[in-house]
Amino acid sequence: EEELERMKPETAVAKQDDSRIQNPNGAMDHFYAALLRTERKQPGAVTRILHYGDSPTTADLITADVRNFFQTQYGDAGHGTYLISKPWAWYGHRGVDVTSSGWKMDPATLRGQKDGRYGLGGVSFTGQAGAQSKITLKQPGHTKLTLSYFGFPGGGEVKIMAGEVEVATLDTSMPAEAAVDQTWPVPPEARQFEILVTRGTVRLFDVEFRKDVPGVIYDSIGLNGTWAGVLAVHMNGEHWMEQLRMAKPDLVIINYGTNESGYKNYIDTTYPKDVREILRRVRTAVPETSVLIMSPMDRGRRETGGTIGTVAALPQLVSMQAKLASENGCAFFNTFQAMGGPGTMGKWYMAEPRLVSADFIHPLPSGARIVGTLLYKALMDGFNSYKLKQVRQSLAEARKQ
């Protein structure tokens, strides 16, 4: 009961008008329709959300709270995607942990793989015999495990364990190079899983945990230090699009901008092109899927006199994101304004308790929870409006008959 009480969304954190999702021409309707099927607990009705973000997302800040809100309300269909190892010390998801050794880790941000293949999660892991990862889930109940890997001629072998049960021994060798997702059943009581390279060299991307029940999967896909050009240029387009098709998301959230806000020339020149390419790739891969551009939070900086203001280019960036979303038929959530607009990080830094770290960029868990609450409430407001529209349409059709 205490956990449920803790997970109730906080109220009065922003004006209602500031927290609305801009939803031109029903851009969110595919997502809302999927969520309605999940709410009605129709067989197999899983609503999947992919949330791409930068460093806060890397640590599952904001996304962890939104995931818990959704899964508490609509059902837990599984944790979703988790990387094979920790590319950054602060990578982690609430309720999941990993210890590992022996992996060469190549994030898409650093372009360590010349072929641009980084899986759904944006990181490629190469390991030889002895490389291993031990993943621990806080709660049992998952019934399916999917391993995403890159097969190639001469590829090595991987053993997958669920506790003491051998799930599979996988030969990743293939006649031609190809990205593959392979799924196996796992005992629902299992909480500890091991991935061990037993022979040769393998290349893995991520592991996914699912449950055989209606509910929500909320994938937190954070890349530390990322910007729009990573999804638009660093990621091999055909490969990433295939990964999106295999994931079958109902909503893709593109939550970038904090890092871009420090480079005004990039914003003025290349940034719009990169965003359009991201949207083109998503639309080509999953044309029916809803797409939401989520603006960055405020980004503070010390000004003359010691006050904490807002990085000069951030409002311009947010305005550009709103314009790009409208022009490309996407939804838009103005996180910057919803949390309070210019100067918010200064207020958060001076708050008791403090809500943001001393860099005026990275929220502390309490600050992240506020942003997560804002996003969830905005999504719920839109969902309720969608359901009301469906009722009115049904009544109108009934009157015609």
C-alpha cells in the first residue's frame, strides 16, 4: 500500500495549460487506441512505448516514474529493453541491475562500429569466450526473454541461463550478416539471468523481458551525451528501422535537446535536418506509430551577479522543436514550459530539498519525478480526451441508425 501511495502522480506541479500535449490531427490516436485496448484487458493487448533520451534517461530518471505510473494503472507487461552491460557507470533501470565483464562496448555516440549497427538501444557489445553478464530483476514474473544480436559468418556461441535453468545455447554464426531477435520462454519465478559467451566471438545488443499479460512496456533508451545527429546519422538507417519494426512500438518519444542547446550554430544549421531525418526513419519503419517530440528540461547557467538563468539558445530550440513537430504531423510536449519555463533550474537548485544537481542540468530523483508526473498527466489528459471523443462518435452514429 505504501508503494502504491508513493506512485500516485503528484498534483499542482504546473499550470494545466502548460502541461498539454500538442496533438495535431490526432497524431497520438494510434497510441491512445492501443492503450484503450490495454485498459479493457483485451487478450494480448500490450501497449509499448520507446522513450529515446539523453543522460537523465540513461539513468532511468523521469522514465522510471512514468513506467511505474503506467504499469500500476494499466498492467505490467514486462520491463522491456535492457542493455547487455553498463556503457556508463550511471546506466541503470529501476528494478534491474547488471554485473558484467569482458565486453567491448561501442555506443552510437562514439561511432565505434563502422557499420552503424547498434541495435534498438544504441550500443553494440562484442565479447569473446568468457565474456558474461548477470542480470538481476527485483521482481519475478517475466515469462519471455528476447536476445537481440548480430549474426555473422563464424560467429560464436552464447549460453543463456535463468537461475539454474538453461534457457538456450545459441550459435550466432550465420551465412550472411543480419541483426536477429530470438525469444525463449523463461520460468516466471526466475529473477537472475546470465548471458555467457562459451565459444568464439559474439556481438550482442540488448535483452528484453516480457510477461504474457495485457499491460504496458515502457522502454527507457538513454544514450549519454547524445544529440539528434546520433539517431539521424550515426545509426545505420536500414538497421535502426528494422529494429523499430521488430519492436512494434505504439508510441516513440524523441526527448533530446539539452546537449544541443549548448551549440547555437548547430541549432541554426544542421539540427532541423537531423530531426527531420529521425522522423523520416521512424515514419518509414512504423508508419502507424504515434511520435511525440518531448522538449528538454530547462538548462541553467550562472549569470552576471550570480543568479541562475537559462542557457540562451534553449527557448529557441524548444520553439524549433514545436515547429518541426507541427510540420511533420507529430505530437509535441513542452517540458521546458510545463516545469516552469526560464529560470526553473535556478529555483530547483535553491529549493529545499534541492531538485537538481550543481550543473543545473541533471535532475535529482525528486526533480525527475516532477517531470515524469508532468509527462504522465499530459498523456492521461490526452487519453481521456480521446476516450470522450470515441463516446461522442458512438452516440452520433447510434442516432443516425
